[in-house]
Amino acid sequence: MNPPSKGVKPPVSPRTLWCAFAAALTLRLFFLFGFHIYTIQPWTNHFNFGWEMGRIARSLVTGYGYSSPFGGHTGPSAWTAPLYPLFIAAVFKLFGIYSQTSALVLMLSNVLFDALAVFPLWCIAQRCFGLRLARASVWMWAVCPFTFQYIPRIWVSALAMLLFTVIFALTLRMRGIGEAPQPLSATATPRRWLLLGLIWGVLALGMASFLLFLPLSLLWLLLPAWQEPGRPQLRRMALRAAGTFAIVVACMTPWMIRNAIAFHQFIPMRTDFGLELAIGNGPGAQGLPLVYDHPSVNPVQFRLYRHLGEVKYCRERGALAKSLIRENPAHYAADTLRRIDFYWFGVPPPSNPNPLVQFLPTGVFAFFGMCGLLGLALALHNRIPAAPLIAFAFLLLPFLYYFVFVEDRFRYSLDPLLYCLTLYLWMSAEESNRVRWLTPGWWRQRFSRHP
């Protein structure tokens, strides 16, 4: 399957795009209300309502500040990045703490975030692979129920997925992928550099792990200026890229200042890495998180967390995990390989008497992972211009999870790209077969009795 021509600007089909958005919104609303999943049961004192983010939001609304991610009043916290807890707190302020109305509003926001992804997905697919695949991609995203499972989960996943997909689409636009050849200064305008920095800054305040992708994406943007004879634009474009990076840092700075004041030390974003490392690599771990050893579940660990304070507690848990890793590096390496498998092909499903319920979601997850990776290999082989950037995303976004622990939702942000690549693989195979079928020699060889 050939990429779009570089001689013309990619065409736009707003009718198809808006119809796909309407279908995506309608189907997700039907899923939310038709299956009555818009209510949250008050188990474990509402902890399943946003988990740590919900607890922090409750502390914010009740006047205790950004604190207490597990309950009680355990002092200041930087357990999670601030964007989504602040969003939950705003909803709590308007519609009530842990109320069913608040739950519905937050789930409806997930519905909107998930449906809005059709717009940047259209841009990515159209610029990389052409109009036909763009139409197929947005309709697959609209009607495929696989991502619906994240709608009732009150977490930052849907918002982070949307922001990252927008960033990826904007990066392609700034590079001029799929458009007529023109100088980088014409596509990467100062306004777009500013917008890119602001969106990256918001995403960093939601999920800081995405920042691993930021430097390489900026270098990829600068590559045309580097390859020009004499490099006349390189200095100016490099300064704009540095300005974008500075905007991202400026967005993060208030949070870093708050952490320095609250904890009397430099904490760029979160404190919980040590605990996450211990949960994923504790005694007996097999690549899956040891949830029973988490302070939200284990009363002994919660008391230790309260006694030591958040920073010291996470540091000690991290030190213990590192000592276990040093004692048995072969086991840690095996667990890392398992986590790579889990990330792309699915976490082992929980036991269920209905085999369809048990294995179908994992099978669909693995299917898109396999097809997406094969589609990426094909795109790299065919020298699709944006394929290296997609490869960087696939390499860097999961990187930290390989060494800590993996859940299915961690891959959600890459699902739009996986859908594009899956369809690219299918359509390329279909086109290749169609070309062969139209060749008379293929039919003679196929049905000839003699070799």
C-alpha cells in the first residue's frame, strides 16, 4: 500500500470524520448506559472511585491539600502527577465527593476523550498512509469495542491517550508529512512550536513517563533542517525546539516548587517509583504486580507508610527491591521479558468459568499487538516517512514499565497507532493479493497440473 503523494496537501473529508465521531460517541454512550456501568459501588470506602487520585481529590476538596492518597490524613503527597486529581477535585467540588453524579461526569469525560481521538487519528493515518486508510482507521476506532473497557475506569488513561495522539498528529503536521515539499520553517511555525510545548506540558502533568519520547521527537522534527545543504534553518529551528522544551519545563515548574516546599527536597514529579518497583519485583514475583503488598490493601504497609512518611517509605521499599534484584539478576531479567510479553500481547487473564469472558479480551489485545508490530515492520521496510517516529514511540513509551510492572491499560495510549498499523498491514496484504490475482500468469501457475 503506497503512502500519500508528497506533491499535494492531504485531502480532507469532514463528513466522514464527523460521522465517525458521532458513531464513536453514540456507541460509547450506549455501552455506558446500556450496561449500567455508570455507577460505582462504595466498596472499601469508595477507594475504587479513582483510587489514589480519588483520595487526593477528596483531600483537596475537604481542605487538606494535595495529600493522603490512601485515606486518613497522612500528610503531603506527590504519589501521582497533579493533572487528573485536580480534575477529579473540580468535579467533586461541583457535584459532590464520591457521589454517583461525579462518577457519571468523570465517565462521560472518558467517553468524550475516547471519541475525540478520531480527529488526531484521522490526521495521523491520512498523512502517513493515505485517505483510504484514514477512513478505515477512524471507523475501526469508532466501532471496535476493545477500548470501551477503559471508559468506566476513573483514571488519567483516556485523557493521556488523547493528548499523546494530538501531540503525534501535530508533530507530523509540523514536519510536513504527506504534504508538498516545503521548508521546515513553513510547516513548523512559531505558533505550532508554542502549541506543541503547551500540550506536552499538560501531558507531563498527567503522565510524566511520556517525557521519554519528547527529546527524540524534537530531534526528529529538526532532522530536515540538519539534512539541508549548508543547514541555513538549523539554528533558528533548534532555538524554537529549545523554546518548546522550555515551555514544558515551565509547565512543570510550579509542581516541582510545590514538592520542594512540601518535602524539602527536589522531586520532579512523583515519589512512588520505589514502591512500584517493589510491587513489581518483590519476593515470588512473576512479572505481575504483587497487589497484596500495596499500602492501599495491606494494613501493615499502610501503617509503615504513615509512620515513615511518603518519601522515606518509598525510598526504603525501593532499596529493598533493588537488593532483591541484585541478588537474583537472572530472575529479574526473566520477569522483564515476561513484562515485555504482557505489554504487547496481554496480561494473563484472571480465572473465569466462562472461557469466552476469560480469554477473548486477552486474545483481542494480543491480536492488535501482533498486527501493529508487523505493520510497523512493514512501514519501516517500505520507508514510510513517519515510521521511525512511530518506532521511537513504541520503543520509549513502554520502556519504564518493562522494568517495574505492566497492566493492560498502560498500552492504551498507543492503541490509535496500533489501529493504523494493523489496517496498514491488512490493506497492504489485500492490495498485494489483488494485484497478483489480476495477473494471468498467477492463475495459470495456481491451477496448473504440472509444476
